[in-house]
Amino acid sequence: MRISKAPEERRKEILDVAEKLFSTKGYVHTTINDILKTIGIAKGTFYYHFQSKEAVMDAIVERFIEEGVKVAEQIAANPDLNAQEKIFQIIMAQNPEAGRKEKMIEELHQVNNAEMHQKSLVETIVQLTPILTKVIEQGIEEGVFRTPYPKETVEVLLVSSGFLFDEGIFQWDPNEQMDKAVAFTYILEKTLGAEQGSFSYLLTKLGE
């Protein structure tokens, strides 16, 4: 007997199952029928929520982005943190979750998913920009940052770091990766007008 579920609950179930299948079988090798059989639903139910397998992957990526943005918003709204602490926590909060987001990122790195991968990077930048801009403006008020262009500075930094350190786009060797991490940290401090060494904690993350 097929269990009837609320639309949002069923949609979430499809995403959860598809995410697991994409992680274990791979996006390319997972079919819509695999998703249907695992859940036990008819094609009509699937197509009520999603037009294609690509749309499912797109929704999974959007869900990861929304989760990261929500955490960033909560950190940015914390009145007990200064600007430096907020930036540190927001950056650390974007770390891939073991076995989940990391696997999806690996799938997006596949050639067949290049367009979707690019879209995910752009969407992350678009949604994080206003949040980080407010944090930079807070830092300007606190006297730790000095830039007349907080929003534009955030955009440039997010775009450059998002693409430069993406392993699906560039495959740097460990020494190159660390050199670029050092250079990016230097550029970050200069563009924000921050004290030298104030973002040194990024070297560990960017050099990974």
C-alpha cells in the first residue's frame, strides 16, 4: 500500500534519496527509475515535483547553498561577535560536510555537470555577498577594515577565491596551492584595509 505524503514531505524525500544515490552510484549512473524504485513511488509523483534528473540535482545543490547561507545569516546577526569573529565563523561554516556536500561537489566536478557546477558557484556568491557586505560594514565601524567599496570588495574576493581554489576548475599541486593561499590572504588584507596577519587563519583552510 502506497503511503500518501504531503507535497513538501514527498519532495524532501525525493531529494534525500536522490542525494544518497548520486553519492553512492554517481550522478551519471543514477536513473530516475532508481529513485522511483528506492522510494516506491510512481513516475507521475516524481514529475509532479521535478521535470528531470537534472532538476533534482539542481534542487539538491540549492539546498546546500540555502543551508550555508542560513548559517551565515545567523552568524552575521549575532550581536556578541565582532566583524573578524563573524568572518571567521562564516568561512568555517562553509566547509563541506563529510559524506554529503563533499560528494555532491565531486559529482559537480564531472564534465557533464560543468554548467550546473558554475551555476552553484555563482548562486553561492550572489547569496553570500549581501551578508558579508554587512559584516565588512560592521568592521569599518569598528575600525578594523578600511575600504570605500565594501560590497564590490566582497564580490571580487568571493569570485576570485571561489574559482581559484575550486579543485574542479584548477588542479594545483600542494606548493602552488599554498603559494596562492598566502597571496590571496595578503590581497584580502590589503583590499579590506585590515591589519597584516589578521586573516592568517585562512592559510590552513585555503591550503588544504
